[in-house]
Amino acid sequence: MERVGVDDLDDSVQAAAVMRHLTEPLGLTDFAMNYYELEPGDSFAFAYHNHEIQEEVFYVIEGTATFDTDAGPVEVGPDEAIRFDRGEFQRGWNRGDERVVALALGAPLDYGEQVKLRYCPDCDAETDNELDRADDEEAVVAYCKECGTETGRWYRGSMDGDVP
Ligand SMILES: [Zn+2]
């Protein structure tokens, strides 16, 4: 048995005000679980992306999350859940006025290959990106895989990386 309190966990550097990994503290071996709080403008992810082998569910506890999908934007309100299949592209946002509180669950634990699409000004196109840690792990940086241009940079609790 493992028991954790979200308030006792450290924040991860994400595109969201609060993101706490529950996977490791709970010793999960077959699925991933993360707790999120998104301020208006925040996102669950660094890019419009998919997972090769992991399906994923977002359960919204408070607020309304908007997921960009290949079928257009989809709003998910309190006590609603949305599931994305392997290979499906998505990126969830808080486009409302109130904070979004949500859980993300993915199985299996390994997500396999990811395609991470972001707009690259040098390529003038949506291109695949790679993520890297910078500034002694204090930041996450996205680079265009086509030309190497930096397309985003995030610090703890900050959305700066996505401001155009
Ligand atoms: Zn580029």
C-alpha cells in the first residue's frame, strides 16, 4: 500500500500552474497518473501531440478544459471525462475564466514514440519538436526537429513558453 497527499508533492515544470506526478510516489507500474491545476491560458501539454502506445483519460474536477483535436475543439466540464486513443492528437487548454482542476490517467505507463507539433516561425509550419531541460533543470525548452529553432520555453508555474 502507498498513500500520498497531492499537497506534499513537488511541482513539475509544465505548461500548467500546478502539475504533480502521482505515478512514482504511488509506485504505479502499469499506468500513469498526474494531478493538474490550470490557470486561464495554461495547458496540459507542451505541444499538440499523440502517444504511440498509451491511451489517456482526463477527468475534470473543476472548471472547463478545452481539448484541441483533429475533429476540432472539445469542451470537458466538471465531472466529465475524455479519452484519447493511441495515436490520436490532442492538446488540452484552459480557455475559461476559472481554474481547471483535473486528473490525467494513461496506460500503459510507457507512452512510446510521441509526435509533438508546434508552430515554428523559421519553417513557417507546424513541425515535430523535441523537449530538453535547460538552466539546471529549471526550464523545459522545445526545439523544432527540422531546423533547431527554439519554439517554446517554460518555467515552473509559467505559461511564458506559449506566448506568441
Ligand atoms: Zn523549424
